[in-house]
Amino acid sequence: MILEDAIRSRRAIKNFDPAFTLSRAQKDELLQLALFAPSAFNLQHVRLVEVSDPALRQQLREVSWGQAQVTEASMLVVVCAQLDSWEHNASRVWAEAPAEVQAFMTGAIDAYYRDKPQVQRDEIMRSCGLMAQTLMLAARGQGLDSCPMDGFDFDAVAKLINLPANHVIALMVAVGQKTAEAHPRIGKLPLDEVVIRDRF
């Protein structure tokens, strides 16, 4: 699919065909494409929990207001991220750079994040959003549909997936084949209202 068409036709789909399945290889291809999303300082904070176990999916549905897409979509991904990636992975992700670049980047990363919990959280949320959108566009490009979700009990989901204490959940993404068309787009504000030229 042409990229512009994928962007224009991507919609939040709620009704998925539970009989439609994606193979492990197909899921992995989508996840690999999602990993091309940018992340702050190349820290790659984001962790994608791809939930395949039907029993776990049912438990997740129960703490997600009973939303059908949690169990009926072919793939469900919990998009979360490691809060302290800046502290543990900076030298890893810059190890292939020249020594002077490594030294500069690890120092800059430390200065940017240390003792700044709000910055740490803000950065991983941005990275999660970028990766979730990349996953949804990758899915649409392959003729699939998706739904970004934050309508769930975050603490309950964290417990169900054994989320480590140094991680936070941003959202979930359901991917599959729709069984009904999305409702018509409504309420889109005009370009001149939402795009500001230079300054407010």
C-alpha cells in the first residue's frame, strides 16, 4: 500500500474477525517494522509485549472494560518502556560509534535524564507513541487494521504481564482484520485551526 493511503485509511477498528490469524512470522515482521521507530538518544526504551496466550488475553479483556478487540484481534501488543534505560543501555546502544561520540553521547544522556523523573517518563511516552504509530502504519500497509487502546486498568494489566518495577505501560495495540467498516470521520477540526505558523 502507498504510504499516503495507509495514513489516510488507518482507523481505530473495534470489530475484528476472531477466525483470522497471523502466523508468528507475520507478527514478527510487523514487530520488526515497528522497531524502526525513532527513540530519544537511540535508547530504545520501548518493550513490546506480544500476548498470544488465549487465557491471558481473556484476563486482559476482563480488565479492559470487556472490549472485544482484546481477544478477537489476531495480535495484541502491550506497549511499555523501561524508565531507566538511560542509565543501563546508553553505552550499549552507542558502543559501535567512535570513542569520542560514545563519550559525548553517554555524558549528554546522563546529564539529560539524571534526577529528572518527569523527563524520563515524558521521553518514554513519546517513544512508545512513535512505536505504536509505526506498528499501526506497518499493519495498515499490509492491509491489516488496528486499534490503539488506553481503556484498561493499567495496574491490573501490569500485574498480568509481570511488568518489571522499572517499566511503565503506555498503551495497547490490537491488530487484525476488521469485520465492519469504521464509522465515518467526524468532527475533524480545520487545518487553519490546528496548524499554527511560526507562533501562537
